[in-house]
Amino acid sequence: MNWGVFEGLLSGVNKYSTAFGRIWLSVVFIFRLLVYLVAAERVWSDDHKDFDCNTRQPGCTNVCFDHFFPVSHIRLWALQLILVTCPSLLVIMHVAYREAREQRLRETKGDGYRCIYPNPGKKRGGLWWTYLLSLIFKAGVDVIFLYIFFRFYRNYTLPRVVKCQLPPCPNVVDCFISRPTEKNIFTLFMVVTTCICVLLNLIEATYLIGKRCHECQRARGGDSRR
């Protein structure tokens, strides 16, 4: 991965974010992405290989593993991180569109043209809506994945032993999950950081709406005094 491009992307997201958005970005990329890359991937790398069942019946272990792990934690987290960071890129693309439009007007009409976006990165008009919808989308994605994890893995925890009686298993078979305590710790850590990110998104959305309402009230008060 080209970390120079990655660093430039992060600086671009930070540039157009509020203080709450910068905190959210730090939580995502330090406590979620780096933990995922450095530690969590290794913890789940042997989940299928070390899923042992007390039977030699061909196919039984694979069927039981698929039943108790329909989707791997690590793949769900990867998909979640991709989806939750995409809206921030839309904000950057919206700002880039504004800057490109200003550049085209400057080239066609010269220096005396009327400036449409004096500050392309200022959250006004369409960019304000793009930013607000991105916050709602990010919070929604995290909430949906929390629900998916809860449905697949009750209370976000893994038992030490699971009992399976699906064909072709000959009877009730005990299967043992590798390193369940370590996996539970990482799962709970990711769940807690996800909840923090949802809370930060909601706080930032409330801040944006409250600030916008306050500005509208001030503008109306100024008009009435005139």
C-alpha cells in the first residue's frame, strides 16, 4: 500500500471535517483499522484450521464450522471499514467538484468572473447536505453491522465448545473453537469502538444541525431589525 497517498487522503478528510469528525477519524484509523491490520487478522487466521470436532466423519467439521461461522469476523470487519469510510471520500469529491467548477469559470470568463464558491470547503448548500448525509450513513452502517454481529454471534461472544448435530455428523458432536477468550476480547473491543464512532457521528450531526439553526435564527433576527 502507498502510505503517501493514504496520508494525503487522511489529511484531505481532516481538512474538511469538524472537531468531532477529526476525533471520529482518529478512532477509526487508530483503534479500528490499525488493530484490524496488526492484531485481529492474525487472531482469526487459524479459525478454520483449529476448529476441531471429536469425530472423523468426512465433511462434519466443515458443515459445523459453516453453521457456527456463516461469515468470518475479519471479513465482516473489512467490509464494515470499507463502507464506513466511503462517505468521507464523497465529501472530498464534492469539494473537488466545486474547485473544478471554479477553475472552469475562471478559465472561460477571466479574472472578473463572479465567484460561486469563495471557500469551496465551507459546509454550505449542497456540501452541507453531503456532509450531514455522510454522517447519517456512517452511523447507519455501524448500527447495521452491530446488529449483524449480534444475530450471528449472540452477545458478541464465542463459546469454548459448540455442539453440532447436522448431517453428515453421525450424532451430537462437540467442536472446539481455537483461542475463544482472545477472540472475545478483540470482538468486544471492536464493538465498543464502533459504538463510540456511532456516538461521535450523532454528536457531530446534532452539532451541524444546531449550528445551522442558530445561524438561520441570527439571520432572521438581523432582517427583522432592518
